Amino acid sequence: MKHVIETTPSGLHITATVGADRQAVLLEAFGQCAAGTCSCPSAQYGKLQAIEVQAGEGSVSVELTAREGEQLDPEDIARCLDHTARQVGA
């Protein structure tokens, strides 16, 4: 899985590119993250207001919205993405 993390005014935007055969598994994993039930080693959950996950053609987009007054750490999120990629074999 390749990913790009971009800082936005409200938090972070992530685009993860995977093969069509792994997209459903990645969507499920990101869904667990959105529900707060994934195993990512991160302290960022307390800073999140919302996580929105959308599938695209050959990619998955994730919009992370920070709580008022909080700032998300892109490096910590990158570690979570690497962890998720290993978990789903992407």
C-alpha cells in the first residue's frame, strides 16, 4: 500500500493506493479505525473529532478531522498506516 498524507485546515487527508484485490480488506480495516476498534499504536484517537472513509477507483481516501484546538501528528498517522498495511497484507 502506498499512501500520501496531506495537512488540511481541519486535520489530515490520506489517500491510500492498493490493488483492487486488497481494497475491500483495507476499507474494512479503516472502518475499524473509524469505529475506534483497530489495533493502531497511536495516541491520536483522543484528538479526533471524526474519521470519514471513502472508496475510489484503486484507492481509499480518509479524512481525519481534529477536535477544536487539536493538531494531528502526520508521522504518527504514517506509523498507523504502515501498521494497518502489514495487518491487511497490502
